[in-house]
Amino acid sequence: MNPRWRQVLLMVAYFLVLMLVARIIDLLIWHLQGLTPNQEVDPRLVLGVRQLKALLDTRGVGYAGCVEKHELAELVYSSGQVVNSEVAVLETSENEVKARIAAPASHFTGGAHFYEEVEDTKDSVWLVQVAPEGAEPPLDDYSWRLVCAHLAPFAIRTGVFDCKLDRRLCTGKGWHEPLLLLALPRGTRAKDKVLMQIFKSTKPQSIIAWVRQQLSDRVERLQNVSEATQWVESASKSESDSQVRLLLFTKLSSPPLFLAALSVKFAGRVRFGLLQVKNKEDEDVVKSSLGIKSRTTYLLSTPQGSYIYGSGREEHLDFKTMHNFLRAVQPEANDALLVSLALCQLLAVLRAATKRSLLGCLLTILAHNLALLAAWLAILTLSR
């Protein structure tokens, strides 16, 4: 075997062994505690009020008006199952929220910065405070940081724009009084036009609820089991519309914010739907028709088949975990580029290590990167 390939195989084997050892240690810790990380827990019996609220905040489910523990537990149960490993990271999540509240608010440096970040970025959601010249932003500093801390886990970006930095922009947009601006892609296609909506409330909970409502409108509402069955099956049967589909069966009337926010990140690649299971009769029909076992289920449908999200290890119901899962299922071109770039650099460094001169090392690395660039140009040309 070529020595260069032997080095590559040894390095890959080394990383695999490290991953295996880490996983064994993790499982051993859970075993010593008499638990399994993917074991489901009953939120009504195991979790306290503080933990229930933390879970709802992580998932982006509103609980205004719910004061009793059983009401909070029902909301958690309706948004999805809870497992031991998810409960174990709750304290870390709460500490992250406190750190975000303490962090200073970000500001735009001018009109060009606003256009570049908000209007030209077609796959992000922005919540912006607009302060007209000579006026303060609508929210005080603490309230704004509180809103930012609650929205940040869902990749909703926030900022403050002072109109004195670009009077022409504010005049052209009609921003003559303090207001909140929500910018998000208009449709469900990738890189769609950005739509801006205005809100004038200064109550943090009202703002968060408004953002949740605006994003939830991007998730398709299915009316009955028959429509849901056709919607799921069309992912594998229709060649013209073979997008991956994720359907939530739930008692909730609107999806959790983490799911609605994912519909922006995966616009054009994954379609998101919701079927409200209102009563026991609907639940029985759903279970018999689609073969699911729980009232609240996240069913992923691909051309290769169906999969219930949450049945695998550490498949938590939060934005970051499901985002990584969907990226593995439906990667974009940037992901393939980054992987190929990393492998190219690895091979280049291994081969350059055999060279005796610095110039030889640099030329080897340059040759590998030029070959990678040529390959990607050829792929992009053929794909068009």
C-alpha cells in the first residue's frame, strides 16, 4: 500500500477510536446512574415547574396564562416526548440564557450594513429595533436583551438601527417613529424575497408571541388524516416534487418555534407541515393510518422512506439538534464543499510532509487546492 494512503487510514482510524472511546464512557456514566440517555420520562411526574418552563423555552412553545404544573406538563407532552439526555442539558441551557441576557445588544453601523445583513441575506430572520433620529428605541435595554435571549436559540438575529446613521433609508422606508421590524423570506423557495413587517408593542412576551405567530404561518396546515397521508407519500411518489417533508402530529394549534424557524433555514429543501390531533378519535385514526405510536410525532418522509424523529440517540426537540439532523438528511452545496475542502487539506498536508523543502510543501498544497477548484468548477458547469 502507498505510504501516503497508509497515513490517511491510520489518521481516520485514530479519530474513529477516539469517538468510540468517548461514546463508551458516556454510556458507562448513564449505566452507573441506572438510566439510559434515550429513555423517555413523563414530564408530569419527573420534572418540576422550572424545568418544564425551561423545556418550553427551548422548544419555543408559549405558556402565557399557564400557572399550574399540570398545564405546563401538558404543553411539554403536546410538543413532543422528553428523554433523560434532554433533561440532563437543561441546566446548561438555562445558564446560556442568562449569559445572553447579560450580553450587550448589537447595533448596525449604517445603511449599507443593514442592507447587507438584513435584505441581502435571504435565509435568515431578523428582528430590528428602529430608532428615528432624536428618539430612543421602542424597548429599554433590559427588555430588548430579554427578547434577544429568547429568540437567539432559534437563529433569529437581532439588532438596533439608529436612523441618524442613514436618514435617507429611514425616510424612504417611512420609519418616522420607534418601531420593531421583522424581516423574513416571503415564500418557501430558497433565497426568496425578504418581507418586512412592523410591530409597535413594547412588551417582551407580546413580541415573542408575535414573532412565533409570524413564523408559524410558514408551516403548512393539513386539515385531516387523508390529506396528511397524501402529503407524506408525495415525497416518495412525485418525481417533480421530491422534497424531504417533516410532518408534526400534535394537539397544539401552532408548531413550536424551533420547527417554524427551521422552515426558513431549509426553504426549498424541506417542507414542514402540521396536523392537529384534537381528540382521541383523531389520535386513533392517525395511529392506524400512518403506523405511529404517539399522539405527538415528528414524521420525516424522504424518497427513500419514512423515519420518526426522536427515535434515535440524542435526537432532542430543539433547533440546533434538529438543524444538524436535517443537514445530514438534506445537505446543501456548501456542506459538500467544506467536507471536500477539509479532505483536500488533509491529503495535501500528508503529502507535503514528505517534501524536504518549504517550497516543495507550498507547491504541493497549492496543486491540491487548484485541483479541487477545477473539480468544483467542472461540477457546477455540468449541473447548470
